[in-house]
Amino acid sequence: MVVRVAWKPYMYNRQMAPMLVEVDVPTLLVWGEHDAVVPFECAQQYARLLPEARIEIVAGSGHAIDMERPAELAALVRRHAGDG
């Protein structure tokens, strides 16, 4: 809980929300099931703003999905790109 309260996104920008609604390509949001750095609510907020967003949760992973579950992440990206 301390991380959630203290976490401040370094790229936070109040102008980002209006820009996200303009994204017109399918967007894949990949979240670790046990991410203790960025709350899942952030993924849900992005998904609400991005018209063609899809959230995939990687079971058993924390924040560093690329290091914890690289094969699963690669499979998700390949499938999203239409190559898997």
C-alpha cells in the first residue's frame, strides 16, 4: 500500500487524457498480476481512454513482465500484431 500512495508517474501529464482518446489503433496494455508499482486501476483508466484498448494480465508476474515472463510477453505482442 505504501508504494501505491507514494507512486508518482514520472511522465504524468494532465494533457495526456485528451490525447489518448485520439489514438485510433488497437492498443495492448499488458499488466502483471502482482504489479506492486503501478496499480491496475491505471490500466483500467488507460483502457477507458483508448478507444481500441485491450488489457492482458500476465499471471504470476509483477511489474517487470519483460524480465519475469519474457516468453509470455512476446507471445502477447505477437498475437496482438497478428503474427501469432
